[in-house]
Amino acid sequence: GAVVSQHPSWVICKSGTSVKIECRSLDFQATTMFWYRQFPKQSLMLMATSNEGSKATYEQGVEKDKFLINHASLTLSTLTVTSAHPEDSSFYICSARTLNEQFFGPGTRLTVL
Amino acid sequence: QKEVEQNSGPLSVPEGAIASLNCTYSDRVSQSFFWYRQYSGKSPELIMSIYSNGDKEDGRFTAQLNKASQYVSLLIRDSQPSDSATYLCAVRGPLSNYQLIWGAGTKLIIKP
């Protein structure tokens, strides 16, 4: 149980384009989902907390107009990186909360050319 | 500022031995504690959660929590090369929106 999927697993895009990443909880309903970013050899960095049916809460320094989060249902949250630039290239990982534990999706590796 | 501290390592342990990973946290009112394993290039995987003082065992893994001393540890018995990974300690306080405070992780290397 507690399986979280992410799609796509990797994406390469041109600078200036937008990329949407989907995060789904497959066998449970997730009231809260989290979006993280991780650069090579660095720690996880929480970007935002997403509650179903309400606006996401962004961490300090994360541009909410650049990283659009939609948590429309208890099993789906999406992150859209708008007008992506090479510095946005990173490993984006979502997690979903079930009761007291967080389970991670497999991550999406974004490369912006 | 709430912090979670881990030795970055690498911690090198011979195959078959016990690997001991430690974590300290600063927020005394923290209530939930987690160990995640992260292989290179992969996302974190939950190994253990512990909520009360003492030991919690699951297979080869034992989590130990000491709230008075504000530390939590993970023991891996009969270490295998496949246990080589970065181990992340995470702590959740009682008032947060289930957000976790993360340690930087300890890189563990099991030598055959």
C-alpha cells in the first residue's frame, strides 16, 4: 500500500516553455501533498504544501507564479513549472501524506535546455 | 530555528556488521520521527517511523528514540551492500501542517 506515482519520470524542454508534472496517490486518499526539489548532492528542499481544494502554501523564496500547484482531488496534485529556464533543471519529487506518514513518488528529472 | 542534524559521512561498514546512524533534533516538542533511505538518483523511501521512546524493530532495522536527549538512531543489522545509500532523518512537530524537518542525510557505504 501507500503507492505514489509521478509522471513524467523525466522531461527535457526548451527554455521558456512550461512543464506539468503529475503526482497521484494510487491506493489512498491524500489530504496533503508536498512538492520538493533536489539538486545534485544536496538535501531535499520543500517547495510547497498542497491541501486538497485549497491554495498551496509556498516556502520562502519559492515563486508561486512560476511554480503553479493544483490539488484538485484527494489523489492528484500537479506542479507546473512555467517559463522554465536552465536554472530550474532539477529533480522534482512529490510526496503524499497518509495519516502520519509521507510517501514519495519516484520523482521527475527536469532538464531545461 | 528548528533543526535536524546528521553526520554527513560517509560511514563505511563491513558487510555483515551493524551500521549505526544517528540524528539529533532541536525542537523539544517534536512528536514523530522518520528514517528514509535514498539511493543515488532515486526518491526517498520510508524505512521506519517511531513515535515513542524506546526501540522499534522491523526486520534488520531498529529505530531508537530518546526524547529526553533529543536523538533518534537507526541500526541496520547484518548490513548488506544493497544497504549502501543515503539515510535521511526527518522530524515532525505537533503544530506543523505535517511538514517534515529534514536532516542532510548520512551516506552509508557497506563494503563487501
